[in-house]
Amino acid sequence: MRIKVGRRAGTIVAALAISAGAVMTGAGSASASAWVRTTTSNWVGVYNGPNTSSKTGVPDAPPASELWVDCWQVGESIGDWGDTWYRVTYVWYPGDSTYVYEPGWVFAGYADNNANSVNRNPNIPRC
């Protein structure tokens, strides 16, 4: 399901998601999420699984995009970039300031050189 909203509505959605995560965490759940800004010069594809076999259909996220990441998982290895993938639910496209709700997977090496994966960010656990 793809929903495209403006920056203000997306900020509200993100705030609600963060609040819901805080409530769940306070109730003893181990789940969390965080925004991850793409920091490489790569365009990042959103895939149906932690591999490159099929994309979700949303445009690739350009550099400086933001991804709402729920967790990380080991998947397909790509070159010397590793084998870690982020599960995402929202992608923010900076050029047109819109958020797109599209659950999928992005390759962590292309997104941020794995900076938030493998227990480096306590808000992004292993799936």
C-alpha cells in the first residue's frame, strides 16, 4: 500500500509512530524504530525482501532521503558493502518533501554504510 503525504502530515505521522513505539517500549516490548538519513551518494532501492530480487515499486530514495527503520536483518551480500538490510515503513523524499508509506527493505550499506545496523543504534534492533 502506497500513501504519499506532504512533509507536515509526514512529520505528524512520524511523531505518532514514535509515540506508539514509546508506549510499546514502556509496556515491555523490545520493538523500536528510528529515522535514518541516507548518508552515501547512492540512490537506495526499496525491495520486497532483504535481497535484490524484486522492488516494491516506489522510486529509489536519493541521497539525503530519510528512512523510517524498524529493524535490521542479514540478507543478500552486495560486494564489499556487507549483507545487512533495514526493514522500512516510510521513505521521505527531500526533492518534493513527501513521505511515502511503503513497507520494504533497503540495503544498509548503500543507505548509510551500515552506520545504524548490527546493534550500533539501540533504537534499531535485529528483526
